[in-house]
Amino acid sequence: MVKTPPQHRTIHQLENGDKLTRYEFERRYNATPNVKKAELIEGIVYIMPAALRFRSHGQPHGWILTWLGTYEAATPGVCLGVEPTVRLDLDNEPQPDAVLLIAPEAGGQTRLSEDDYIEGAPELIIEIAASSVAIELHAKKQAYRRNGVKEYIVWQVLEQKLSWFYLEKGEYLELVPDNHGILRSQVFPGLWLAVTELLVGNMLAVLNALQAGLQSPEHQAFVKKLELK
């Protein structure tokens, strides 16, 4: 009797443009250590460049995180994540630039898996995009809408434009600034954004507008609501 040596299945490396399921994407991602960031969007693999420019990504990213982090610090039960892996559905596993979510124990719509990944749709996702032709305004937006991401911010840095979408009856509508030029979240009361000031980098004005939101009655009521969960 001749014994046949066991056949070990080769794990192919992750390649840009691969069409995969989420499970196969994760398997290949783990087997491709040279790839630092990759996303699965509508079943297609997108490998991100390792190097990021400062003014068109690094600095705007920092400003957004400062704004969100200030809100998180003042709102127990709300969690900020930076470039987390999100298991959205069987065809989508993005790594958004930032997410803001209500903690599961406070009644949020996501949960953390046993291996510490977000599963489900975060309440708010933020992406920093180069321009309006980027994937963030097309395939990602479609996937986020379909999976129930309640609010979605896209900052098109090169075009000096920020769009804040909210989910209404299965469709994304764009938030309109109030008379003072402030965008106000419908999901996170008190999360106010002086959008014009953000676009020019006036972070003092951005944080002053946020502080006004944090002192509003609606934010105080939101904090009490989260505490009761």
C-alpha cells in the first residue's frame, strides 16, 4: 500500500481587484503580511497605498479625530474607532478612516466579535477621499446605505467639500447647515460641525461650535438616555 502525502492547499496572496467572499478575503489578507491595508467593497479587493500625503489625508484625518474624540470624551456610551476593520456583510469588509458608534451595551447596532472586530453597521462612518471620483462616494456609499449605516461623512479634500449624509427610508439624504453654517448630527445629539471652518483648518472655531453642541439640552438628554440602557 502506497501512502499519498497530504495535499496542503495553497493560500493565494491578496491581489488588488480580486473578487472574493469576506471569509476568503480575511484568509488571504492574513496570509499576505506585506499588505498593510486592504478593503473588501462589494466583493472586490482594494489594496491601499502604504504612504499617505500630509495635507490631503494625514492632517484632515487628524482634525476629524480631534473633533470626534472631543465628542466621545463628553458622551459616555459612545465609542470612537480609527481605521477599524468592519465586518459589514458577506461582501464588504471596509476599514473606514473613522467610526463613531453607540456601544452595544448602550443599545448600539453593532457588536464586537470574539476576535475583537466590529460586526454590523456603525452608526456613523467618516471617510477622507481625494475627490468625487473616489470609491467612497460610489461603491462604499452604496454598501453603507444598504447595510444601515445611519450617517456617513465624506470629506473630498482636493475639492474642499464635505458631504454629510443621513439615512432616511433606505436612502441617503444630505444634511443642510443651519443659519450659522453648522451641521448637526441626527443620530448623535450635540455633534455639531462648523463645516466651513473645518475646511480651512480653523480648529478653534470647530471646537467652539462643538462645545456649544455639548452644552445643548439635546446632548444632555442623550447622555441620560445612554446611561439608562
